Amino acid sequence: MDLEGRLERIESLLVCLVDRQTIREYYSIEQFAQLIGKSDFTVREYCRLGRLKAAKKSSGRGAYAAWTISHEELLRYQKEGLLPLKLHA
């Protein structure tokens, strides 16, 4: 591999690292799941059950709004874990 090819490879790896470390104001279910190492389905269930503080955004697939999770909630989750499950009486 020549010098130019090696530099291109290094540059592409750096771009990947920067993308991973980018702090966003809000994360999609997919982005949040990747950051915490869980499946999309699991994170969606956590939101639905109130185990994560999340909000529905106005745009989503078809008639269903998509969840968004704030960066502050990511930090809270990393420090404290899931919120307790609230049982309805």
C-alpha cells in the first residue's frame, strides 16, 4: 500500500471516530441504542414504559411518531441507569 492509500485509510478511520464521539442535542432510538449497546426494540420499550425520559417528535414513520432522547438523558442513564418501573394501581 502506498503512502497516499495509507493516508486515505487513516483519514476515513478518523472520520468514523469523530462521528462516534459527536454529541447531539437529541438522539433517535437507533443512535441511542448503539451508544448504550442495546437493541432498538429494547430502547423503544424503555421509552414506552417510562424507563427513559423520551419524547415523541412530530415526524415519524406513517401515522406513528418517532421517539427522541436528549443528551442529558443519555448522561443520566450512564450515571444512574433506568428509571424505576411505575406500576399502575
